[in-house]
Amino acid sequence: MKITNHGNLDHSCCNLVKLNNVHIMLDCAANVASLTPFLPFSALQTPRLENLPSHPDMPGVLKKTPGGMLLVDSSLHLVPPDQVDVSLIDAILITNNSQMSALPFIMTDPDFHGRVYATEPCVLMGRLALIALCKYIEQCPTRRSEVDMNSIPSHVHSIFKQKSHMRQVYNKDVIDSCFAKITPVRYNEQVDLFGLVDCVPLPAGHSIGSANWVIKAGDYKISYVSSSSKLTNHTLPMEVISLANPDVLLLSNLSLNPMYFPDNTLSEVCNVVTSTVKSGGNVLIPCHSTGVILDLIEWLIQNLNKNSLSDVPIIIVSPVADAALAHPDIYGEWLNDAKQAKLYIPELPFQHSQLIKSKRIHHFSNVADGMREVYKTPCIVFAGHPSLRCGDAVLLLEKWRDDTHNAVILIESEFSFATTLAPFLPMSMRSYFCPIDPSINYSQASKLIKDIRPKTVVTSPTYFRAPVTHPNRCDLVLVSDAPVVELGVGETVNLQQPKTSINVELSLEQLDQLNMQPLKTSDGYQLVSNVSGMLKARDNKPTLGAPNPSSLRSAMYGEVELQELIAVLTSKGLTPNKVETLGAGDHFLITLSDHSSTITLSPNVTSISAHTGKMRHTLQGIVSSLLVSL
Amino acid sequence: MTSDIKIVPLGAGQDVGRSCVLVSISGKNIMFDCGMHMGYQDERRFPDFSYISQPGGATDVIDCLIISHFHLDHCGSLPYFTEKFGYNGPLIMTAPTRAIAPILLEDYRKITVDRYGETDFFTTTQIKQCIKKVRTIRVHETIQVDKDISVKCYYAGHVLGAGMFLVKVGTQSVLYTGDYNMTPDRHLGCAWVDRCSPTVLISESTYATTIRDSKRCRERDFLKKVYNVVEAGGKVLIPVFALGRAQELCILIEEFWDRMNLKVPVYFCHGLTEKATNYYKLFITWTNEKIKSTFVNRNMFDFKHISVFDRSYMNNPGPMVVFATPGMLHSGMSLNIFKAWCHDAKNMVIMPGYCVAGTMGHKLLNGSRKIETDKGSITVNMAVEYLSFSAHADAKGILQLIKNCQPKNVVLVHGEERKMSFLIDKITDQFQIPCFKPANGEQINIPCQPQVSATMSKETFKSVRSAGNQFDGMLVQKNNQLLLLSREEAVQQLGLKPHTLNLNYKLCLTGLNLEGSVIMERLHTQLSSIITDQKLGTFKRQHDGTLHLNSVHITCRTEGGRSVVHVSWNVEDEPIGKAVSEILEECGEDLITN
Ligand SMILES: [Zn+2]
């Protein structure tokens, strides 16, 4: 068993597992943080950004913010997984919708012949997130210049160190054709790979359809746990029991901001929103249109109502807002017990559809799409893209940045606070970092390891070091009582896998014709039978079909014992006339009673001479029965 | 371990209604469905539970109960079985079935108790208690019921949430289809199953002799009838129950009105409002691709042409179409509308489903046209039509399912005996597998062949798979284990020594006095002309005069003054050696003389 980490960050996962000769890619994420060194743009002109001074190193390409950050004025690029031999991949298993962004790069590779498996909601939500990104790019009024990424000096941003394989963001057609090819699965559905490996997705508790995977080859078990959550949110809680006792626990995507507890940041968001709108300011929350936003809206509404602020409009701006808001309601079977119970009333599981109907929440595909009619100050706007490098969030931030009453709250934890906001600084608008990351933190992960008792833990070495900012916080370090094998970015680990064999069922036809005979082997006598036939997969179980000898020439093996041969000859009425010992005593000449047929025996050669074809055939049969033909 | 699979239909054996099939598999008893027969008012409407009456109660006998879908002939006796008969074990169904079945059960309870004054029937509370015990299953999910029984659900089409269920115990498995259809319909996809190769497939056979597309024809027929009536200024009444058929017919009418640009008003009455269609909205993932992919922009269940009925519309002049509850015209709005419209021959009532004896619907379908009411007798002049829309697989669909899942045995239930026989002939003809049609209470035993498996090394498996799947090797019994070894593995692991088996033939040329080289030359010419099979190859003459082909050697020696032809070969070249020796034996020295 071999695992290679092709990801380029701890939280953009892409591991290639080789198990039983099957190559399984676990997650396929591009590094989205690679959007941050680019100059922000949006559907309308943003003169301040466009007029930032050029940097003398590459005028027209590099721009410098007042704070000294260098930005690349170019079309957006992503960093796909590193050094993957696409032709090897038999299957790709996806854990959640944030881990699919590199799929279009891999799936459009002509060498890719594998199949991709993701839960039904994950396919949909993942597709929406990528489509939102492309639509933001399409909305850009001016064509972005095509800059050769290799020409960007690496001091601009660390991602340009690996620039050789940066890829321009794909378009909607590519996304659609790739996502149509993904095989949707449900929790506890067994995915069989060639009868060699069996994979089952289990609820991970992170977002709708998020999954951990149990991968089995015979008795050998790998539990792949990534982006799991112990938080009480809208989705089915994480399932732990089926993950238990694996040979290997592959652990990734722990909380990116373990210093923040999501329950605390959630209420902090509510507090900031409340105080901002009370003081007459607008609130901008740059975020994805799926995931955390679903829980946040329900919390926020409760909080605003409590504070008698129910007339403040809540506006969601995203090119995929309608689908992103409509779909969670049809995935009732994927939600937590309380939400699932609503299916039987029947009521919609989420409140937002009702809130949209009652005009408490409004949604628009972009700011120009009728938002003017409901917009009033103060208001609360959720808008993308959370990288703040494209989309309506950029536009609104530019518009609102000069007013000290306004606030921007960053909630998506994969984007760092300082870098994300840098192009907009200095600004009067207040800014808050409230990452709501439902993923398990280090102490929860340490407890998980205790609970599921893996034989080996494979995970990132960084999880065992406290963050640079908090070197003494031992609660920010992963503790494992099971042996750990560290797997860093770009590294490979080889793990001893007990020699496994495949169970092959014998078909009835095969059983009918089996003729088990004792054979003298180096281990004494054993019962053996020659078999041949086609290997088929029935019910995903390999089965050996009806007897069907191939045309291959067979050879004889074994030894003919003199006494045994005489006994058989006698029993067939062919009692030898004479037996002579030849040579060193291990050669014999047997003459039969017809005087002309003979058998010469030696340890590895038997020679038959017969007068008639019939007699030769008989003797050949007798001798063959004492040997084995293969 | 290798016991027979025993199957007894407690209902739906050579019959339609009160589906209930008991399967005993490797010592575990599974009950599929727990239906009600709508045609009976006495205990015959329940499956024959006496079969499983035991001192310990049903929970001791039955290890798992699975309900395939919400139709009452599949779940109608469920509250009776759990709350009155006392079954308390695992109960599995899909989420839509769990949502909709209790509503239909409550409707049915109301008719039976309110209409017929039955006192010994399950109560509303019992329905609720029963449904609380349900464990839901998703499509393709595998649930481990206990350490031996696993259940997997497949999509069945038919109605929202209908499932087919594969139950595995040890190495044996049973696939129970419930009702299914193999062609997609207005709002549902078609049934799908992988090559799961169950030991037994238990299939419904309602339309065992019907041809494909008959449903489309019935739909067209229905629309044509509705259209003709409203074109002539008449009114159409369609009595329905709140869920199931009603939504399908609404979609049908909605599409037709859209296509034909009709302006005639269509109503559905209060019982069919939002609540019912909400279930369909919530379970959109169970509908077909078209509805799933368009629902964000246009929810198929938000009808444009159909609006809510008010009783004051009843006497409006001009044509209209009204869907009204209840479905059997026994009370309520549908009966009121019927009484108001029945005198007029321009009008029509279309019954889209089954009617229980004693209801107005049942009387009408049996040809009564004079009906007694509390206000005296009324004459029915309006047209009465019956149209069945049930989505079931037809013969072709059933055969397709068999082809897809590759069962070792087939058992037919939920159909008429005569039609089953017809289908059995087709199945045995096409698949050469045993096929049964047990009657209610009749137990069939399906002998189960022992399953034997052997282990094969990963390396051999992979090389066999990559070389066209042909395996040649050896089965070895070692320490009570069976091993499949490739030739190379067998030679190596069993310590086999190569052994040459050499065969010889000689022909003495008594009447010939020729040089050995001449004999060999003539022999070469003759053999080359006789052995023409390209696969065997051709003999080459060496410079010492001998003939060679693979291990076959032919020499000529002088022994005791006579020429003797020796043929010698290894057993691997038996085909050639045999051919040569046979030619020599048959022709003798003539071969060389000529
Ligand atoms: Zn049915």
C-alpha cells in the first residue's frame, strides 16, 4: 500500500492511494488561495484598483497597493495537484464540495480514464461553487490580459515558485461536461472497484453530502477522514462507528483556524452584524453561496428578530444563488434529525425559502439584477467570491470601504485575513475575521484517533507542531496514541500491507467437473485438480466460469513410481511379463505380456513403445494418471 | 449453511392485492410487504398471518419487515401487523414511503370505520405508533439489519419512493421488486438494478402479458376523452385520493393544456392542496431527471392551469375539469359534484383507480345507472369511464429486469395465474432458469447450491484480468483451504518436477529393400501431402536424414537386416505423433512403395 500526497497545501487535498494495484485518488482540490496574488476585478469598473501604480519590475503586469502588496493584473489562475500521472488513476473519491476544484483539470486530460464518485449533493454543490467562480470571471467588462505565469518573479507570492503548472480557470462548458460524468453515490452505498477494492462513503457532518470514505481490500481497511465536523449544524452528524479499527487512518483537513471555535465566531458574526446595522452601517459578508451560509442565515434571522431589527434587508448576491438556495431543501434525507423530521409534516427543512417568499431575504444573481429595489441602508449582503479577487463582493467593498459605519466580515477559513483584504487597505470600513470552520480541531481529532483505534495514522506533519503564532498552545497540537506516519506535501509513504489474496467463487459448472486427485508434492500428498475457465465478475464478486481449457500447450510434472505403475497395470489386466533394472538402479524396463510393448521408467522421463495405437493410448492413459499435466 | 430458500406468499400469490411474501433464507425470516386486499371487507383483506402465529409472537418469527412502496395493497395491513398482531422487529422503507403511507392508511381507516362502522380496525394513534418504528433507507444504501442480514435498496419507479430490495444472508440473496416499471413516466424514472445475481428474484407480474407503451396509449385515451367532453361543453369529474395518482394526472392535464393552449378551467378540490404536492416537492430527488434538473426555475408541481376548487363553481355553466376527493365517490366533495352533474349526458366521470364494494364508484363501474340516495333514487346519464394508470412493468420489462440482475431462480407474485404461466414459458425459454408461481400459503423450496470459493493471489488475479480473463491452473486443497494457483505458482509451490512422457511407434518394412535415405525422403513427401493441417506444422528433414517437428522425431534404422521406421514424440505433441503413427499403421509400407 502506497500513499502519495499530490496536494499543494494541507487543506487542498489530493492523495493517490495504491491499494491492491488499484490507484484511487482521494479528493481533487486545486489551491484556491492561489487567487489572492491577482488584482481584484468585478462586473463594473473599479477605478481605484485599476489605477494602482505599476511596479517597475513588470510595468503593466505588477501593481503595488499602498500597503506594499504586489498584485498580478492577469486572468485568474489556479494551482492544480502536483505531478500526477493521470493515466494511473482508476477512481477518484470526493469528500466534499470544496475538494473538487481541480477535477476539470484532471478529467479533461486525454489520459484520464478513471471514474469519479461523489455524493449526490456534493456533485451539485461542488458544481455550483465552480460555476459561480467562472461566472464572476465572465462578468468582467474588460478582457483580462494573458500573462505568462512563468515570468512572474517568485517574490510576489510563494505560489509562483510552482508556477510552471498554474492553470487558467476553466469555463462553464468544461465544468458541465466534467460534472455530468461524475457517478453520484449515497451514504452507505458500496462502490466496487474491479472486485479488488470496496469503497463506502459515510456522513462526515461538515456540509450537505460531505463524506468520509472507508476503503477496503479484503480485510485491510483504510478510513479516510477529511473535513469532518462534530458541530451541530444542518447536516447529518458524522458517523464514527463504521470508521473504527482501520489498518490506516488517513486524516486531513483539520480546522484551519483552530484558535477560533465556530460556535463563538458564529455568535460574534451575529454581534458585529447587530451592532453595525444598529449604527446605520452596511454589512458585507464575502462567502460561498453553499455550506456555512445556510446555518448562518438561520442564526442571524433569530438574532435580528430578537433585537427588533427584522426590517433590515438580508441580500444574497451570487450567480448561482437561486439553485444554491433551492437545493438544500430537496436533500432532506441528507440532513440532521430535526430537519429530516420536517419531511414527514411536510415542511421545508430550511427556513430560507419561507423567508424569501415573505421577502425577508432577497437574492440576486448580481448587483445589477434588481438589487436596487430592495437596497436600503443599513443592509446585510452576502456576496462572492470569498477570495475578494472577483465578483460582486469586490464591487461592494470598493463602494463601502470609505464609510467607517460599514463592516466587512470574513468567514471562509481557507482565505487568510491579511492577504485577502490587503488590496483594499487602507480603508475606513471596519473589518472582522470570524472564520466559521466546522472542521474538527486538534483536540477533537486526537479524541477521534482514540475512539477509532487505528493501527497507523497517516497525516500531515504540520498537525504535530503548534502554530507559529501560538507556540505554547498544546491544545493546538494533534496527539496520537497510535503510531504515526507523517505524509507531507509532495511526499510518498509505503506501508506494509499483509499479503492479501482474492476470493474467487467457483461456478456450479466448474464444481460439477472438478476431479480432485491426490498428488505427491514437496509437502506430501495433496488433493489437486486442473482447472481452467473465464474469470467473471458476478455480483461484483469474481467467479470462475464454466470449464474452458485454453489452447495453450500443457506440460507434464511429477514422478512415476515403479510399484504404483505395476499395480495399476495389473489392475487393468496388463500384468508385466518382465521388469528389468537398468543403469544405476533408478531406471527400469517393463515388458508387457504381448512381448512387444515396453515402458521405460527413469526419474524424469517415461518412455512408452507399443505395437498398436490402441495399446499405446491405454498405456499413455495409465502413465498420465500418475503424473500431473499443467 | 446451505439450506434451501423457502418462499410462501401470505398474499399476492397468483393474485393482485394484499402483497405479503415470507422468505426464509439461511435461517432468517424476511417479510416483504404487508398489504391489504381492497376487494374484501372481512379478514380476507389481511394476509394470512395464521401462518406465522406462534406463542412467542411475530417478532420471534420475523427478523425483518420491508415495505416496498406506499400503495395500500403493499402496506395496508402494516398497522394491524405491528400494533395488533404485535410485530416489533426491524421495519424498513424509503423516506417517501414513510411520509406518504400514513396519509393513505388514515384515509383508508376513515372510509372503513366511518363508512362501514367497523370497530375492530386500527386507530389513528396506532398508525402513528407504527410509523415511528420505521428505519428509512436511501436508494443504493446498504443497511446492516443485524450481523447476518443486509438490505440494499434500488430505484423502482412505479410511485414516488418505490423501492426494490436486495436482502443478503450469508452467500444467499433475494431481490424483491415490489411494483416497478421499466420505462420512465411523467414524473418518475425507470427501475434500475445492477448485476447483483440474486439466488432468487421475486417479481411482480401484474402486466405479464401486456405489451409495452400501453401506458402511453391509456394516457392518450384519457386525454382524448377529457378533451372531447370539454370541447362539447361538458364537465369532467375525476375522483382521486390525495396522493399518488392525483399528481400524475395533474401533470398529464397540465402538459396537455399547455400544449393545446386550452382555456377550459381545471380545478382540484381542497383535499389535494399544497400539503399533498409538498411531499412531491420535498422528495424531488426521487423523481425523474427532467423534473430534477428544471425544478429551480419551474417546479413541475406548481401547476399553472390548475386552481383550487370552490363548491360554488359546481353550478357554473360551461365546461370544466375537476379533480375531487375521495377517490371512490363514497362521500364528500366528489360525491356532491357527482350528484350535481350525473343527470347530464354531456358530462363524464372518470374513475382512475380501484373502488371498494359498496361505494358509489363500485356500483357505477358494475353498470348501475340508477342510484339510491338518502334523497331518493337518481338516474345517471353522464358517461362513466374507468382507466387504470398503474405503472407496472410489462412482459418485456420483466424480462429486461431478469436480464439485468441475472438471478438463479425467479418467483412470480402479484399477478393472475393464467398470465404468470405465459410469462414463465417466456422466462424459461429465454434464460433456462427455474421459475415458480406459488399460490397463497403454498411453500416453495428453492434448493441452494453450495457456494465454494477459493483464494487466488493478487498477482495472478491481476495478470488473468489483464490477459483476457482466461485462467489455466490448478485447484489445490491445503489446510482446509482451496487455492487457485497459476501454472507457474503450482509448479513452484507444489515443488513439481517436469516429467517427460515419451511415446514411440515403429514400423518394420519387411517386403522392401531400399536405402534408409530413400525411405525417409519418400516418407517426408507423403507426410507433407497428407498432414495439411497448418496448426500441426510441417516436418523438416535434417542432414542426417531424420524428420523433425517439435519433439516428434522420425528415423530409419536397420535392425536384423530389415529397415525399421521409428517415430518418437513427447506427449505434448500427441496430435502430431498420433497422426503420423496412424498413417503409418494404416498404410504400412504401401506408403513408401508408392
Ligand atoms: Zn403499487
